[in-house]
Amino acid sequence: MTEFELIARFFTRPSRERQGVGDDCALIDVGGRTLAMTCDMLIERRHFFADVDPESLGHKALAVNLSDLAAAGATPRCFLLALALPRADERWLEAFAAGMFGLAEQFGCELIGGDTTRSPEWNQTSGPLTICITALGDVVPGPALSRAGARPGDDLWVSGTLGDAALALAFAAGAAAETDDRDACMARLERPTPRVRLGEQLRGLATAAIDVSDGLLGDLTHIGERSQVGARLRWADVPLSPALRRQSAALQQRCALAGGDDYELLFSAPPEKRPQVLAAGQLAGINVTRIGEIVAGRSIVVLDAGGGNMETPFSGFDHFKA
Amino acid sequence: MTEFELIARFFTRPSRERQGVGDDCALIDVGGRTLAMTCDMLIERRHFFADVDPESLGHKALAVNLSDLAAAGATPRCFLLALALPRADERWLEAFAAGMFGLAEQFGCELIGGDTTRSPEWNQTSGPLTICITALGDVVPGPALSRAGARPGDDLWVSGTLGDAALALAFAAGAAAETDDRDACMARLERPTPRVRLGEQLRGLATAAIDVSDGLLGDLTHIGERSQVGARLRWADVPLSPALRRQSAALQQRCALAGGDDYELLFSAPPEKRPQVLAAGQLAGINVTRIGEIVAGRSIVVLDAGGGNMETPFSGFDHFKA
């Protein structure tokens, strides 16, 4: 059973709200306004290394939630923090709080509540540090962005560059050629920038959006599933950092197509909106790149430089493939 | 450093919202309406036994959040579920979902999102099952209830009976006299009833409210702290179940004064509102009992049957005591 099958089978029920389970954010209407909300749990050894810098961890724990708000085009407003700590280490807490509030203040997003507890004893040691943040954002003016709404003929766009977070993990695992890029990639993994300003600009412009947290092909599959469409991706157009370009072709593909944790926005928009999309990127201060288009059907195809079907070992991410 | 000191020092910042860190719920105003929200994390071996019945666990994980909404006088609306599972056990998931949705449907509270992940490996075994629910409620008509607002001269009230959940733990630890009450007490511990309907009735009536999760004296201390008042409690008036009355006087006091997890509502109201408070209890289908009064100053005193100061080993919960 995959994560998505499990959610579909046990935790998906019809809802009166504007948007329930199955997107980056839930949406509820309150007094004529729309609120977006999202929740992510990060657990030691599953989502981060035990020795991760606590300031980076505080940043990232909030950033992954703000990235979900960005994918809904929501403006961050406030958040709740649930924290299970193995111990009350003041220096650690100070650094964690500094990283978290540093990012929060950048987006005017306030901590308004939560829960603090102690990790349980677990086989003679402390159980994992666990962080669960719930973030809320305002969608004004609407409508919110969602994974549904992509239409055949739409352009497919992505912000920034893809694959650097996965390259950081490859460096850590000794699976990448040693270059001077290690620290820069680690910064992208540990301190991602949620594309909040871009998400706000894309409201009313993008037809569908998602943040790239499961990998480009995986997240494109989520858009395909919710929008009932397929996609054609041009590998040569996928934006790669100079750091990733210095690696082997195989690693470039693995990191950029299947690597998660980049927290860029992947979105679709009608071709006639190209000037507005480019302007949105400029206003938000981040490059946006056209990497393909939405097509009818349910196949997700990656084209090589010659326009042929590129075989990638990562197509397994697409369980709709014909 | 206690939990409360840690929160005060690292995680309390001024906020523009109606109510931030420090109460049962945060409150935000949206389009002329007020939303209450709360978040609780439950971790295996910290908050529940590893072999707990999954249906009861699903019930309780949501109930503790609905109890926080009740303490704010909010009507449950929707919730997010973050879940870290050691394994995808279908029978376990089915039972957990049945318990959770059973309670959710009772209050028209819908699951609209969340996060599902796998517990990390932890010393050759799976890490703890972890559940973090964020619940939202509507406060209409307002105002919401909070811990602040109790005034000297107010009556102090509590719903239901206190100490049964703690007695269940005493049974489990072999620290209670064996009686036939074990299962009934275990049901109160494992499947608490959030006093949602009472909370709704108390809006505009109670001057302060909190749910009893840290123990009567601990939670009364929270009201005292936020309302800047003290309290006088008459031990003889504290409502005890027949089950607890069959135990020793010492165990009665420990369970009812210091035992957590009862999820009854503790609240204050002006003496002239006694008929309305009793009517609110009747409408909500739960007994409410006057157990003392709010006083000026910051002392929390427990009076014995003769009106003298009762010495209890649990007064340590009150760090304001003169």
C-alpha cells in the first residue's frame, strides 16, 4: 500500500468545505473569505539527520508548510507548532526558534498556538524529535490555486532550478562526483525558500499548481491525477543549476526528475498568458521556465533533445502511464 | 524548565490575532467571524499504551482536540490529521479510522487534510506511532471562552465527575483497591467525551473556561494565571464518581485534584447566572457542579469539609501560592 492508496482508502471522505483531502492545502470559506491550511510532520531520521543544525531545522519545518501555502496561492498568516522534544536543551531551542521565527517574520506569519511534549523513552534511549506545523493562509483575492484545473494545451512551468536538494543527499551518500558545490546544495536541502510571492502572483493566472516535494515526475503525476490530464516534458528545458550540470547525465536525471525537497512551484497556464507568467516571476524575484505542456489523456512523457521519447528509470513514478 | 516555562521563553511572541499562544485555542478573526483552532500531539508510550485498542485511540486523538474547542465555546468544524505509522496495517487503520470518524460525525467535524508518513527506524525497531490533529471550530455567536476573564466573586464550576481517568491508570499500575470499576474507568481514560455542547451553551455565560487535562489544580492554576485571580475550592463539593468514592481518601484526592485526562470543563460564572448555568448543563446533557469561587489575590486554596485549609501534597501544582 502506498502513502496515496492509504490516504485514499482510509482517510478520504466527502466534505462540505471548498477543498478537502488530496491537494497541497485544504480550503475553507469563512465569512466570504477563503482560508488555506496545511500540515506537515517532520521526524528525526525520517525527514532530517539527527545532527542537523537546529536553526536550519526551524527554518525548514516552517518552510515546507509555507511552500504548500504557496502552491495554493495563499498569503501566510499564522501557524501552530506541535513539538516532541527528547530533552529541553536551551541552546538547541534558541537556535530552532531563531530559524523558525526568522522565516516566519519574513512572511508576516505568526505563531499562535501549539503543543509541547516530551519524546517517549524508546529502547533505552529517547524517541525521535518530532515537529508538526499547521500553517494557515489567506486567499485574497481568490481563487486559490490547486492541483486540479490544468487543461490540454496549457504550458507547463517550473520555478528556479530542480534537483539541487537531491544532489545534496547524493553528496552526503558519496554518490556524486566531488565538486565545490556541496555546501550550496546542502543549503538548498536544509533551508529551502518557499515560493510564496510567486504563488500569490499566480492566482488567477495558473490553471494548476503544486510544490515539488515528491520529485518533478511524482508531482506532475499528482497534477495529472487531479486534473485528469497527461503531460509532455522536454528534458532539455528542465532548469538545472550549474552544480547539477557538473554531474553525470544519469545523476542529473535522477536528481531533477525524481529528487524531492526542492520546493519549487510546478504549474500550468494557458499559452496566451506567457507574458503575465514571466512578469509574475519577475515580481516574485524568481526565474520561471517553460518545460513542456499539458496534453489530453493520462500519459506523462519525457522528450529528449531530439524530440524522441526519453526512457527514464523514473517513469515508475507515473502509475497512469499507458 | 517546565513545559510552560519552555513555551513562555521560546515560543511566545506578540500576535495581531484575537488570541495567540497560552490558551486552549488560538482565535483568529476572518471576514467578521471568529475561528478557534487547536493542535495536540499524541505519541506512543508517552500518551497511550502500545497495545491500546486502535478504535479508542482514533476516538481519543480527536476527542482531546474537540475538548479544547469546547473550552473555547467553539463548534467543531473540520480537522487535519498528521500520522506517523510504524507500518501500514490495514486492520489497525480501519479501526483507528472508525473511532476517529465515529466521533467526528457525531459533531459534524470533517477531516479535510493532513500528512501521512512512516515512523523512522529507531534502534533496530520502528519508532513510535505519532498522531497530531489540528481542529478548527466556529465561534458563532461570540464571544469565545478563554482562560482569562474570571473575576473575584465568580462561582467555580466543573462538569461531570473528576478523577476517573487517573483511577484507570491507578488500576493499571496496581495502585488502586480492586473493585468492579476498572473497565468503566478505562473507558473514561480511553474514550473521553469532549464537552462540546456544554462549551457552546456557556458562551456569553462563563467568564473563563478550560478543559481539565492537566488535573483540577493544575488547570485552575492556568485560569488563575491568565485571569490574574486566585480560587477557593471546597473539596467536599468536588464531584466524584461512585467508583472513585470506593477508593481511599488519599487516592480520591490524588485522582480528582491532580489527575489529568478527564476532559471535563472547569469554568467560572457570576453567581447571578446560576440558573442559566444549570440550564446550560441540562441542555448539554451533563451535570454541572459548583465547587468553589474565584477570589482576589493569587492563592489557590482547597477547603476541607469543616472549612479549614486542607493540606494536599498536590498544592505544588500551584506555583503562585503565597
